[in-house]
Amino acid sequence: MTDPVVAVVGAGPAGLAASLAAAERGVRVVLLDSAAAPGGQILRESGIAGQQAHRPAVLRRVAAHPHITLRSRTEVVHARVSA
């Protein structure tokens, strides 16, 4: 049996959290995002207290995790997605 693989579309706060949760359970994750860098609109442009300080730690964990592959600048089109 092969290791399970999931695609997570969007590398914003929810996508990052979902990727880490799955990867920490042994699932291989392909994290897809249309932006050049992960973090999402909220983390890139907002001044929400605490979020800016939290972002580098989460991004380091995602980047260092051996079960997560990040594909930036990747647009997901419904017609191309298959089970």
C-alpha cells in the first residue's frame, strides 16, 4: 500500500494549518497556491496584532516538513483536478 497523498489548494492560514495537520499524521501533502509566496492575503497585507509574528514560525514549519511539497504560482482549474 502506498502512502496517502492529498492536495491542499490555497496556502493561506487555513491551507497551511490543514497541510501541517495532515503531514503530521503521515500524509504526503502537495500544497498549491497561485501566489508567489505562501501566507495568504490576510497575513501578507493586514496589520492584525499577533499574525505577523506568527507567520514566520508557521512558514518555517511548512517549509521544513518532509511530507509537504509547496507549489507556488500554480493555478488550480476544476477541469484539471482528478481523483
